[in-house]
Amino acid sequence: MTYAEPTTSTSARWRRGRRTLVAVAVALAAIALVVDPIARDTLSWGRTVDLGLLQLRLTYNTGVAFSLGDQLPTAVVLAATAAITATISVFAWRTAPDSHPIQTVGLAAIVAGAAANVIDRLLDGKVTDYFHTGWFATFNIADTYITCGVVLVIGALLLESNEDHSP
């Protein structure tokens, strides 16, 4: 069963769901694309900022998640990540009108994170990473969007599943 408010027309849901998707995705991607150059400037020359459990430390990723594929040509990695981002974006666009609002926001976060990383890679052939834990791969704000987006989508699907099985 898909999410729908009983008193809301299909066209209103269509507009609201897609408007939410686009607004959240654009806002989050813009934030990520503003933060990346600030991180590059602030953390250049090996400078780190210790925040306790987290350090700000500049690294670059020429591959995809966890540097997988870092030996591949930049054009191949860029084409693959752009294609995946486009596919997820189309899925999000098509499902937004009938999705639970939490799922729409989650998909917007995934699209924003993926798009910001693609744009970052397009500009200089690599993704700027700066959150360093010491026990996990170094990542950036766009990566946190993707992770949080996945959690929101899964949560929305579980919520919807529970609503479908309620008496």
C-alpha cells in the first residue's frame, strides 16, 4: 500500500511529493557543494581539526565508496556514478507522489549526496573527504546524506509495512 492522505487529490500529492523531493535535494546538495571548498581551503597543507570522536582531515577519493575502483580512469568512475545517480533520481521522481513523506525526504537526501559527489568529481576528478574517525573510512557531508537517506527510506518502508498490517 502506498502513502496517501484520504482528503488529498492525486494532483496535489503529485505536486507536494515532487516539490518536497526537489527542494530537499537542491538544498542539501547546495550545502555540500558550499562546504567542500571551505574544507579544502581550511584543511589544506595537512592541517587537522580535532573534534574529539571526529577529526577534520582533508583527503581525496578517486574511486567510489571506500575507494573501490580508484585505479579506474576518472571518466569511467564519473560515468558510472552519474548513471547510478540519474537512475536513483528518476526512481525518486517517479515514486515521490505516492511515497510516504519520510521516504521522499530520504530519497532526496540520497539524490543530493550522490549528485554533490558527482559534481565534486566532475570539477577535479576526485571527491573531497574530510570527516575522519580513525576507525572508519574518511567521508564527507554528501556521504552522510546518502547514509541518512538510506536509513530514512528503510524506516519509511518499515513504518508503511506496519501500517499495512495493523488491524
